[in-house]
Amino acid sequence: MEPHFSRRDLFKLGAAVGAFGGIATIPGMASAAGPIVKPLPPELFTVFGTNAEMRWPAMRDQGHLVPIDRFFVRNHTSTPIIDAQTWTLEVTGAGLRGGPVTFTYDQLRALPAHTVVEKVECAGNGRSYFTSQQGQPVSGTAWHLGAVGVARWRGVRLSAVLRRAGISPDAVDVMPVGLDPDYVTGGVNLGPVRRPIPVRKALDDVLLAYEMNGEPLPPDHGHPVRVIVPGWIGIASIKWVGRIEVSDQPLTSPWNTQFYRLFGESYPAEGLPFDEQVVKSAFELDENAALPVGRRTSLTGRSWSAHGPIRKVEVSTDAGASWHRARPLGGDRAWQRWQYDWRPAATGPAELRARATDVHGNTQPETTVHNTLGYLFDAVVRHPVQVT
């Protein structure tokens, strides 16, 4: 049984999101190297303790994929260093026809491989704009728009592993469990990071990935194996997976009961569950960047939606008074690159905006409905610049 927390406990936990947890001894883990292992140069990242946000100007001259050296990092505790040769994946639970089944790294790699180009995005991406744009308090890491990345992931379909393990027709939920240290916040040990997936989704398009952009998964991104859940919020894509529970009953964890629910004045007291992200757009440009007056400036950016490819992107250079279609530079269901050329006519401050519409008609609104944990910010972001 998962622990139950009261609403008072929830607010205590929410206020402490981002606190460090203790480091536990974990089978298959050589050591806990630190919050983040890879270099975090300031031109590529903004660091928030255990987390590192990609800086959008670092993507301006890049292609479709985010290079590993600038892919954002979301850790609840610290990056573990795990030896792939001693790592195992245990599949267990009442949703199997037989007993537990264990896979080694080599056994997993021997199964048919599958590759997807897919984004991973933190549910709190854009959280800071609830406060800076809408004047509303929220708790959690104050991400701008850099808690998202697109990569080419190669691995094994979760469905193949579950069928090899003997999944039962009575199975309801599947819950991957990470090997990172237990998450301790507000004086409460919540255990390892884990979050259930309905069996219909688990058997559809979920991947157990062991490669990223053609390389073995780096430690910060889940080495040796992580989950990739297309279209869902990043917390579902558990890193450093070491166990998968298959249940014939619905499963819960703090990551779908206490966190990753919508709480607030517009939502029920128990919170509104959610799994999918929303529509967003970002300029590949620093806020308050200096742009030359009277000269053509190429404004570039990217837009994305959890619900499908982007149909159009519009750009405003006058704080939303007028809008113009951006030119698409190529994309897929993960995200769309775009460009708009602007020749500023006067010096002084200016405000850029970009809004996207996906193929299903979902468009970025002017404001996002407030929730206390700051999830799913989809409003048009106001991007200040200085024309000099």
C-alpha cells in the first residue's frame, strides 16, 4: 500500500519540492556521484540545485535534436552511477501469470530494438510565468521554458518485455520504479521515484530506452535504462529503471496523488489528475537581448504540443497588437522549428510573443488557469528585448 497524506501534508511537501533526499545503498549502483554529473556551463544551462534548465539561445544553431551536452536535467535527488553489467530489471506483481522475471542488460539489448524521436518535458516547464506574468504564487522549481528536450531514443518496446514476462489479461496498471536515491521532502521519505501507467498505454508506445542520440544513455539521463512515455509529462519517463510492478489493481504513488495533480481554486479538493502536456512556444533568444534598429533580425524558435504536430506558429513583435505567420523550418510530432524576420523601426524596449496551434486546433491562450503547483503553463510567453 502507498502511504496516504493529508491536504496539510501535501502543502508541506509542495513547499519543499526540490529539497535533497538521502543517498541510499542500491543494488547495481556503484555510487551516487552528485546532483548532476555532466558539466553545466552557464552559456548552456541555468542551474536550480538538483535540476538544470537548457538555455534556449544554445539551440539557435542546432538541428532538430537537442545535443546531450545541453539536454535539460530533472533530478529529484542525485544522479546514480550504475554498472550496466550488474544492473537487472525485475518485472513482478499480481498482474503476471507467473512469478517475477528478471532481465539483464544484455538480455534486454538482445530483444528487437525500436527507435523513436520524442520529447521529454517536465510538467512544470514554464512554471515561473505564473508569477512573473500572472502574479500568482506557485511552488516548485522556477523553470522558464527550458525543461524540455527532443532526442532520438533507441531501446526495447515495453510491450515486448511485458509479454516476455507473461503479463496477464487481468493486468490494470504498470509502474516503473527508479534506482535513484529515495526522495525525502518535508521530513517524509517518499521512497524511489515511480509513477503508474495504465496497461493500455504501457502496451502501446512506451519504450525502455538504452541509447540517446546514438550513444549509450549518459548517467544524468537514465543510464543504463530509462522509460520513455510519448506524449506524457516527463515524470512518467522514469530514469534508472530497476523494477516494474505489474498489477491487477490500480496503483498509486506520491507522483500521481500528492504531486502531478492540479490543485487550486479552479479544481476539486482532491486535485485533478493529468498525464499529458500542453502547447508551448519558445524563442531561441535571451530575454532582454539587444537587437539592432533598422536591420533585419532573424527570430527563430520552436513550438510543440503533446497532442500532435504543430499546424501554424504566429509571431508578434508589438506585444500582441498584431500577429504574423512564422516560416516553418521543419519538424515532426515532437516539435516544429520556425523563423520570422523582423526589422525593428525604433529603439527602445519591445516585447516579442509566439503562439502555436496544433493539428487538433489547440492554441496557446493569453493566460493559464492557475494551479498551486505550477503545472502545464501554456499561455503565450512575453519575451522582452531591447532595440538599440
